[in-house]
Amino acid sequence: MHDRQPDHARLSERAEMREAIEGPAACVVVSLPRDRAAGRDRIARAAALGVRVLVDGQKTDGVDSILKELRGRARIGPVISKAHGKLFAVEDADLADWIAEPARTADGWLTPPGGFSVAGIDPGTRLLAQALPPLSGHVVDLGAGWGALSAPVLESAAVTRLDLVEAHRPSLDCARANLDDPRAVFHWADATAWAPLEAADHVVTNPPFHAGRKGDPGIGRAFLATAAAALAPRGRLWLVANRHLPYESALDSLFSEVAELPGSSAFKLYRAARPRRRR
């Protein structure tokens, strides 16, 4: 199993993929994700099968702290260290308290372990939501997460359809629970490679800009390219981004009209229209 659609698609070409950690199995290999709670959850679900669990992780993913925690709760095999990572076996572990389930924020939103902004609506998304006029027609939310930006979009009765595109499956599952609206359509997909069946009137997005722990503005630029391709000729993109991210040249190359809206000291807002069509 893999929570993120691009990795799921890549691995599906090599082996059968399943929706959850399940038996029968002789051994389960757990690759530690970046998020600590999500990593503990995977190890706990694998250990619940009663088989040997091999944990593989990088120092930057917290493998050292996970190993330290496990030493007092399980039988640990020899530790193999290589290339800033570690591999070790875990047996006879009762880690039921490590299993992480979606939780409610103070505002009542259901958010997943390992997702983005699980404590509540992040400042950038909140800023864009407050700046949006009432939208209409077909709207796309690229990188929708658990639905923090989609919820205010759906407050407009003039919206006829909202496509939520999200690569992190647990986040999309929470979005389904948070948005009880027949106009919402959910897509477990890589936003950098997704295309709607019909052109959209609006795209809203707060794109990610990290690959693992490293910043990568190229991800955001790929989101912008998807948005431009998804929009109708008179469609509009609504974007929020951290101040330091260099998206201006990409916006100018993809749209004929680009306007910066009032933002904040930490975030900038853009409205872009008239997407340029590639010949």
C-alpha cells in the first residue's frame, strides 16, 4: 500500500497493490514517511499482524528517534546503517497506542495523520478563501487536501461542480467526510498530471512546494501548468503562495493576464486569466 497516488501508480507497475496493511504475510517492510505520526501508525498496523516488521528509514525521516522508541517496546534485530539511513527488524511488539486515526480540529474539521495542516486551516489557505469572490460554474481545487479551501468555494450556490484533486489518500478521505455536497467530485490523483473531462471556469490552489524535506518550487510550477491546461479560454486561476516562491515567470508564460491581489507579509495572492494555449 502507499498513501500517495504518484508512488502508488509507479509501484503498481511492478506488483499488486492493496488498500491496507493486511495478512497473511511472513514479513512486512515499512518505509518511514516524513511525518512521525504516520510512520508510527504504519509500524503499529504492520506489527498487529504478528509477523516480523522491517523498518527502513532515513535520518531525515526520524528513523533514529523511532528506533530509540522501539527499543523499549519490542525485540530489535541487528541495525544496518548505510547512506544516512537505517534498516532493522522489529518483533514481538504491541504498538496499539501508535495507531493513528483521523482527528477533529477545534473547528470540527476531520484531518488525517501525515496530512498538511492537520491542526486546522493554514494561514495561506485562509487568506485565499477570504479573498475569493463568490465563484460560479465548474471549479477545480488542485491539491485539495482535506477540503479547507473547497468548503468556502461550495458556499456559492452558483458553483455547479467542484473537482477536488489530491494525491494523499487519507487527506482525500477526510475531504469526503468534511464536504457533504453532491457538487463535490473527488479525485485521488497527481495534480501535476491530472486533466478534467471538461474545461473549468475557475481553479483554486495552494500548491505544495516540498519534495520530502527539500523545497522544490518546480512542484508549484507544475500545478500552475495543470491549472492553465484545465481552464476554459476565459477561465481564472486563484493562487496563494509563500512570499519567497518564484512563480511570477511561470504565471506570465502560462497566462495573458496576471494580477497580484492584496496579500500578507508571509503570502502573496494572484488572479490569472486567459490561459495561453501551447501550439
